[in-house]
Amino acid sequence: MNHQVTDNQRLRTAARLTFGNTASRIYLGLVLAVAVFVAVDTLFVSHEDASFAGVWLFFLAAPTVFVFLLGSSMTGADSGGPAWFTYLALVVSVLVQAWALGWFSRLLRRPGRSRSAHPQGA
């Protein structure tokens, strides 16, 4: 029973770090806005040549998305593997980076940490 409580607490903490702070929410909102832009550009706008709108998603998901794609190519998949793996790599890398932003912002707001960059009397 105690093990289950610990797992629930870990899951709750990870969700709070990923979705429950301002930095992660801004990042996820930006990714969502770019994803909507890419979807609209891909589905409803005709181009004479290729559109590079999807590149912005990779810029927002970098560098972790490239780690996933490199791992895919090292296992023998051709050019990043199937499309579902590329989409999965994008989603997982965005979630990992949102978690990292949440962890970093919690680290900066840790209790006992001085809020002033220039302490008085030093």
C-alpha cells in the first residue's frame, strides 16, 4: 500500500512539474499554437513548392527530438523511421522539455533560496 502511495505521489509531482507551472504552460501553449499553424498550413494552404512550416515544431522540440530520431536511425530505421514514430518523438520530447522547465523553475523558487541577487550587508 505504501508503495502505491509513493507511485501516486511521483506521478502527481511529475504532472505538476509538466503542466502545473507558468513556464511549462507558456512553452506548451507555444507548441500548441505552432502545431495548429502547421496543421492549417499543411491542410488548407496550397503551395507551389514544399512548405517549411513543420520545421518550427522541430525547433521547439529540439534538442530532445533529435536524440529520439538519432536513436531511431541507429536501430536501422530509414530516415527517422515511420511517420508515427516521428510524431511520437515530437510529443514525448515536448513533454520531457515541459517537465524540465517545470523542474528548473521549481529549483529557482526553492524555499531558503534568497530572492535578491544582491544581498544586503554583504
